[in-house]
Amino acid sequence: MNKLAPQRITIPGIYEMDAETYHNDPCETPSLSAGMVNELLKAPKLCQFNSRRLNPNWEEPDGQEKFSIGTVAHVIFLEPELFSQKVVVLNFDDWRKNEAKAAREAAAMAGKTAILAKNMEKIEAARDAFMANEFTRAAFSNGKTEMAMFWKHPLWGFWCRARPDFLADSGRHMNDYKSTASADPERFGKHAFDMGYHRRAAWYLEGATILLGKRPEHYWFANQEPKAPYLTSIVELDEAALEAGQYENTMAGEIFEQCLRTGDWYGYRHKEDRTRDLAFRVGLPNWAYMQIDTRN
């Protein structure tokens, strides 16, 4: 693994890199990430508009919520050595007073996330619960967090990138930590589809395979509920889900190549004809017809 990243990525590899640099897309030409794949499959214009690299007028979204228990949990779980650089703990009862709001805004201006001391105690309790699970503790041992991966797309040659939460030194597994309302494994399949996790896992596994020369045996989602008793589960998607994700990633890659080549970052278009805008003809969902039939 490479350590320090150059100012501009020109050689595929795994680099040590801060989140800001990574999200600014340091490749020599625009690169594609898993998050961008989700937007491309909806409408390429969304991808272009939300990209710091592709949109010359990109701005931080107005009203973006800077306070996040999930964000702080991510830091204390995966980057504890950077806690003081990324987080400010404030002793207020809540965020309603002007003094508290001002302190939170000051933290945001400094590039940090503010959190109330009482919530910090909850995060520490959640970490204790997380590490009390023998499997999760082992899964996050003997590896590196937040390394940036860059590779060339095997079909179209443009740059691709990913930043796994955890990559084992052996290369045998990768982890993705998620703070979620429900860590119930029985509900994860639907949640994974809704969030595009099948595409994400397939994307990260492809990048690791290209860079490491072998495919990691596991891509684990470490899910944890943010409320006591902070239930945790480790879940991985089966091969059918990963194949579906790879299929959609390939589709998105074709769209990305087309948009880069033509400069046409379009909105909603027919999947059968992405070259021009056309009217859509749609019907009602099947359940609607069933509901109408019951009215007779």
C-alpha cells in the first residue's frame, strides 16, 4: 500500500489521504465514485450538479446539518487519533440558545463537527457495546481505516475511486460502518437495495481486486443502532446481490463515459434512448388497479 498521496493522482494505488482531499477528486481527470453511481442511475444531471469536480459552480449545500451523532461515531470508531481535529465537545443542554448555536457554527467554520457532551457519553457507550461483540472487534483489528483507493475502469479507462472504512492488512475483508435505525439483519436486504449498498459493495470489491490482485473474501456492513442498548450486527450481501450491483455499476460506467465524452449531463431520459429528451408514457402501479377493483 502507498502511504502519502501526491497532489494529483496519476498512478493507481491505495493512498493515505484526508476526506476533504478525497472528496475534491484529486485524479488527473474526473473520477467516478460509488455515490456518483447512485446519482447517475437516477439522472446524470444530479451527478454533475453535486460533484465538486464536475460542477464549476458547486457550493456546500445551504442548511447542511453539521451536528451528527453518526459523524462523530464514525470518527471515534475509525479515526480516534483524529478526534481532536474533527470534533468539538460542547457543554450545553441543547442547541436552542444563541450561545450554543454560535459555538456550533464556529466549529463548522473550523471544519469540525460539534456534539453535546451528553451525546458524547452515548457514543462512548455505543463503542463499548460495539467492541464487546467478539466478531466485530476482530473484524476491525489488524487493518487500516479510511485509505483512498484509485484505479482505472477496466472497460472505459476513466478513473475510479473509493474510500473504505476499513481494509484488513491481509486484504481478506473490507468493512463499512453504518449507524442505522435498525441493525436487524432480517431487514437489511430491503435497506441495502433502497440505499444502493449492493452497488457500493460491488464497486469497492472491484477496486480492491484490481489494486490488490485478489478479491477480498468479505465485504462486511457493520450496522449499529444509535440508541441503547446499541444493538450491532455484521451483515454481508450474497453473490446474487453483488452481481446485481456489478451489473448496475457497469451500466453507470457506460453512462459516465458517455457524459464525459459528450458533455451532455442530462436529466430524466428513456433507458432505451439516452441521446435525446422524449415524453414518457406511464401506467398506474399494479396495487392501484387491485385497489380500484375492490371498489366494485
